[in-house]
Amino acid sequence: MDNPDSPVEYYEDLPEMAPEEPVPDEEPVKEQRSKGFSFWRGLQTVLGAAFLVATIFTLWTPGSMIESSLEARMAAALEAASGFRPAAQEFPQNLNEEVPSNTIGIVAGHYGSDSGSVCSNGLTEVEMNLKIATLVQKDLTDRGYEVDLLEEFDDRLMGYQGAALVSIHLDSCQYVNDQATGFKVAAALSAQNIAASQRLTNCLSERYGTVTDLPYHAGSVTDDMTYYHAFAEIDPITVAAIIEAGFLNRDYVFITEETDRIAEGIVAGILCYINNEPIHPAQSP
Ligand SMILES: [Zn+2]
């Protein structure tokens, strides 16, 4: 697609995984742990995902979120992708846990940690992330969900259990090029339930695009997104995604003046996933 020449500049606002900048004094243990976990989960995913997911499907309580038809479709897709056939067999005990189907985690990117991107007029990414996250929390709470508004490095992320976890970020306030507009979504690569992860990502992308009319900024999902630290900390049964909801530079007016539509788009994506709504291809009516 219209890939920029130097995509690296886009991602400077994402939370740093590499210790290039001084780590805050109280954080070194957490930083180490996150990296270790990411690496291990990545390896684990490559080596064991097909086996794990296939076995989870046979035992996943369908009552909570996944309808049997979807379950079958995902299992078929995974079989096709992996060449693995699910077999009824033993699996780790903790995979049997009930996911708290009424609980949703919302991470306000950079909140409690740093400012994220900073615009020349002083507007910061973190204040907009928090504004969006608060609107999302209120909307979902009004609909009867229990919503945890979480900081970037919230203690509650460790082992977090919920029906879904979505981290909200915004892209750079620096001018990159004219194509630097729109949003992108990445799933937790480390998730045990890869098909569910993919579905949350698809729901968010489709609904957010429809509600906001922002373009999907293809080809710029980075390792910082897929290996996002929070994904390594949460309970692997929790399905998670990160959304970069727009560019503070090119989408500034939309982000600051139609913040409620941004929140509405994210809520629609989460509800699509939780209610197992059908996702229409972009070109269909
Ligand atoms: Zn950010």
C-alpha cells in the first residue's frame, strides 16, 4: 500500500521496550520481567500455539462468548493453518478457568507513566488517551459492564482476567507525511486463543473504521504493538488488543473535536467482539 519511506518515525510514541531511555527507578524489575515474558511467550506461541489452541477448543466453555458455529469455524481455520487435528486429551488445569465475561480492561496509554507524544501547543497524547479511555469506560459501564480503567504500567495488569482488554494510544504529533493519517490495531501475539485475538482485532478495525471514517493505516503495525508489554503481563486467557486510534498530527482536529466518536468506535468494536456480532467485509453494505 502507500507505505511511507521511513516508517520508523511513526512509532516513537509507543512505550519503549528497549532500555534506550533511562528506566524510572521504581520500574526496573517490571521492565526485566516484561522482556523475559515477551520472549518466552513468543517462543511458546511459535512452538505450541497450534497444539494449545486446538486443545482449548475442545474444552472452552461455549456458554461465555463463543458460539458453537464460530468455534467450529475457528477450529477449522486453525487446523487448516497448522495441519494439527484437535484430539481430546489432557491440558493444563488453569485453562479451565471461567473468563469474567462482564469485565473489560481499558488501558489509557502512557497514563501514570509519561506523556507520550507531545504537540507543539502542549497537548499530550496521554491526556487525549485518558479522555478517550474515560469515555469508553463510561459508555460500557452504562451498558452494565464492569470496566477497569488501567494505567500503562498498572499493577492490576499482572494476571489480569477479563472478557477483553484494549489499550488505547494515539500516533505521533510530528508531521511525517500526508499519508500519516488513520488508525491501526494489533492483537496480542502471545494469546493462547489466537482466533479470538484475531476476532477482537477484526471487530475493532471494522467497527472503528465505520464509526469514525478514519482510514486503516495499513502496513505500520510494529513489534512494539504486537509485543506490547501489557500483553505479556495479563492472564493468557484474556483476549487483548492495542489500538493506535489516529495521528495527533494529521487527525488532530478529529481527535480533539470529535473525541466522543473515537470512544464510540472503540466501544462498538469491543461490543462486536463480546456479543459475537458478525463482521462485514469493508466493501459490503
Ligand atoms: Zn502511545
